[in-house]
Amino acid sequence: MQTLKLVILFSWVTIFSCAQRPEERGKVNWRTLEDVAAKFKQEKKPVLIDLYTNWCGWCKVMDKRTYGNAKVSAYINEKFSAVKLNAETKKTLSWNGRDYEFNPRMGTNDFAVWLTNGQLSYPTTVFIPADGEPQAIPGFLAPAEFELLVKYFGEGQYGKVSFEKWQKEFKSSW
């Protein structure tokens, strides 16, 4: 009986400690690449691309822990045009007047190769400033790590302030 009580207690503690409260969860308003590409020049909003694959375990963790964080998602929704993109899509993708095909030799779409400068890693967060080239940040980023980067691009500091200076002066609020 004592063992059963401990199992039940442990189960409840596990369930409640792993679950996020509803106010802590967020949802990024992901758009399609086609939609963002069509409006990119007019919106003058930086683009954030979550480059993932279906088999990537850390991609799923980042979806839940980082993009599912209310502060992260609210900030992304306010400051960016956000795209969730499967790097292994076989669809033809278009960006800036150029078409990108699936590359069977690399097992990925050439758009992912272009975004990452050939340094494929998943997950990768790609920032495309309104007047700039893609900046790919490989690997899982927890909300606190993500904040430094997303605000560097979201506050328009990329290209104006060195990242080293930004990092030294940055005050985290998440």
C-alpha cells in the first residue's frame, strides 16, 4: 500500500512539474515561405526561419521549450515574419526571384543549403534582416540563449552594433 501511494505521488509530481501553466505557453504565428517571400520587400520586417527536419529530436525540443514559450512567441510574432521550414522538403521553393529544388545528393532542399551556407545542422535558426543576407545559428537554443539573438535582429541592431558589444551590454528579461 505504501509503495502504491509513493507511485501515485511520484506520478502527480511528475505530471505537474513537467506541465506548463497555460499562461506560460505561447504559439508562434508561422507563415508559409511563399507568403513571406511575396511580402518581404513591402513589409520591411526581418524574417525568422526555423529550419528543421522530421527526424530531428532537438528540433522537437526547441519547438516545445523555446517556440512554445509565451515570451519568445509574443516577441517573434511582434517583430518577425516567421517561417517553419522542413529542410528536406521536395517542393520547389522560391525566394527573391530564384527557385530552389530538392538536392538528392545532399538529401535536402537547396534553399536550406543556401540559408546555411552549406553548413547543414538541425535545428538551425535563420535570421534574414530586411536589408541583409541570411544569418544561420545552428543548434538548440533555450529561451534565455534565444533572447540575446532574437532581440539583436528584432531590435534592428544587426549591422549597426557589433554582436560582441551587443552581448556585453545586453540585459536579459526572460
